Amino acid sequence: MSYEPLFHRYAGNPILTPQKWPYRINTVFNPGATKLKDGTTLLLCRVEDHTGLSHLTVAKSRNGIDNWEIDPTPTMLPDPHNYPEEMWGIEDPRITFVPELDKYVVTYVAYSIEGPGVSLAMTSDFRRFERLGDVMPPENKDAVILPNRVHGRWAMIHRPSTAFGNHIWMSYSPDLIHWGGHVLALPARRGGWWDSDRIGMASPPIETPEGWIMIYHGVRNTASGKIYRLGLALFDRENPDQCLLRGDEWIFGPEERYEVDGEVKNVVFPCGQTIGDDGDTIYLYYGVCDNSIALATGSIKTLLDWLQKNGRPPGDPVGKGASLEA
């Protein structure tokens, strides 16, 4: 029985590698993505230099596939003097254009001496950044802001790590700085599941009339190490902390050599996507093995169809004696 994949890898992968960078680096991966008003695709890439610390650099392409124009020097460097939470670098940006502010809000990991936390910055041009500082203290990461207020408040998806596990939460704020109203939105599963060790937001959720499509990463511990794969869930459009459907199987995982071998083996890790002019095609940009950046394409309609056929509401039994969630 043949299986039609939900995402199709670009034949020219990886699209961005350390060898293509205009200045000396170790690796480039985990880019945030957005489409600018003139149609240009912008990636805000995590770049690790030869200190082992990370900064962020812009790469632009007219078609989102090739002929990338990369900033000749780092675009956004850590600023530990003014923001001590950035002492050990800044990582894994996710980008949301917020119409009310007419700005892009960038959520990113600020790596402090106490561990990774969530910081925010705003920009209009990806040249000047207004840092809002650390808004979710360690240990927390995989955060993204929704583009519009929810019942009068800003909403953030994030992944705190606690003694109770590594689950996806949603929190709310009146001003993007002070956060509360925390809701457990999606738990990691127990047992031998592909997403049993930890889960986290991948690329920003995609708004559709049926709800918010969440592409999330799940991690499983194996005898040979961790494996990072992608799964799908659907959340209520008006109440986006409420999960409607969740797929049992992973939909995308490391298969190609560039996804299997690298600085960290067996990792596919998206932090951003853009939507094509047809309103349906997804251009998913993902880091591979903490080494380079690859591209895969999919369809919003196809993801929704898959969720309707394969997703289950939270709490539905998997089978006899099965335990689905933590």
C-alpha cells in the first residue's frame, strides 16, 4: 500500500549551508520565515559561529527557493550588556506579522546562564530591532505570537520545561510583556509514542476557517539517541488553546542523508513557513541536524483533509488499554 507524503522535499536541498555564507560560520539552521510586502521571502536564520554561540542573520529570495541574498554581517547579535539573558547567544526565531502594530514580532530563545528563556523583539525592516526582553524565564522555548488579539489579549504559544514534563502551553498578555492565564494546550504523550519525550511548536500556526493548523515537533528517545519528527493538530479558531483534533502518526521525519547526519543526528526542525500566492501552498523551511536549512512544500487543504481523516479529539481512546496523553 503506497503512502502519499504530506510534504515534498525540494530536490535541491539543502538550500542554505555554511559553505554559502558570506562570512565564516560553523552552521546555519532553524530559520524563522515571512513574506515581505513586495513578495520577497525573508528567512531570519540561526547562525552558530566558531565560539559555539548563535546569532541571527537575514537571507532573502525573490522566489523563496534559490538566489538567496545573505546579509554580509550578522543581522542581530546577542546583547548581553543590556540583556544579560542573552549571555550565551540567541536562537530559533519565529516571526509573526501583527497588523495592529504594523510590525513583525520576533520570538526567540535567549540563552542565559540559567538556561533558555523566551524573548521578544519588534521590527519593521529587519534592520532595527526593539527588544522587549525576557518574557518567559528559563526553562522555556519554542514560542510564537498569534497575529491578532484573542478576546482582547495577545496570545503566545510556548513550551516550558518543568518537573511535570515538556508540553505546549498558551498564555495571554495585555501588553506583550506581562503574561498569565496559562493553559496547557497540547501535552506530550506517554509511553513509546513518537512524541513521548517532549513536544514543541514548530512553525507558526496557520489560520484557516476550520481552525488553526499546528505543525509541532515531537521527540522520542531511542537507544541511539533522540529523533525529531513533525506532527499535526487542529485548534479552535476563536479559542486557540482548545485542541479539536490531533493526529497519532508523525507526518514528516528525518529520511534523507542531510536530515540524518550532521552536528545533531536525526533532526528536522521548522521554525517558519510562507504561504504561496494561491493561498494554499506551504513553503516549510526547516533546520536539519543543526547544520543547514532545507525546504519542503505542502498544501493547507491536504493537511486539513488529513486531520479530518486521521485526527482524534483529545481524550478519545487509542485502543484497548492505551494511554494517549500525560
